[in-house]
Amino acid sequence: MDSFFYIIVSLFFTNLILVAIFLTAFYSMGKERHILIWAATFIIGAAQWLINIFPPDNFLIYWMLACTFSVGTIVFGTWGHLVRTGHSYSRT
């Protein structure tokens, strides 16, 4: 096995552990919405690493999924931050 494979697998399990931590915090610390959003962020991140471990046969679908999950982690992470700080994204 390549060392790259072990790094990706460890990142996948790190994301799963962070999902468990955030879900535990969600259920034990008052069910704040931003905690659930951040848990979803790490679920998307775990899916991204899973796509890198087991890539689909179609190269186009692989890149579509990898890029979508990558952007999804950024969007959900930012959304969770905005909910946590109480800011809203508005140009007016």
C-alpha cells in the first residue's frame, strides 16, 4: 500500500470522529443549530475522502463529486460560523 492511501484513510476516520464529537455536543449542550451544521460539514468531508479512497470508474463523475464535496465543506463551515456568530450575509 502507498503512504498516500494511509493518509487519506486517517483523514476519513478523523472526519468521522469529528462528526461523533459534534453530534455528542449537539445532543448534550443545548441543541445549537451551528453544531449540527458543523457536524454536516464533517460528514461531507468524510464523503469527500471516501470518494478519494474508492474513486468511481467515470473520471468526470469522480471530479464532479470531489469538487462538489470540497465546495460543500467550505459552504457549510462558513454557514455554521455565520449562525454561531449571529451574523447574516446581506449586501444591503
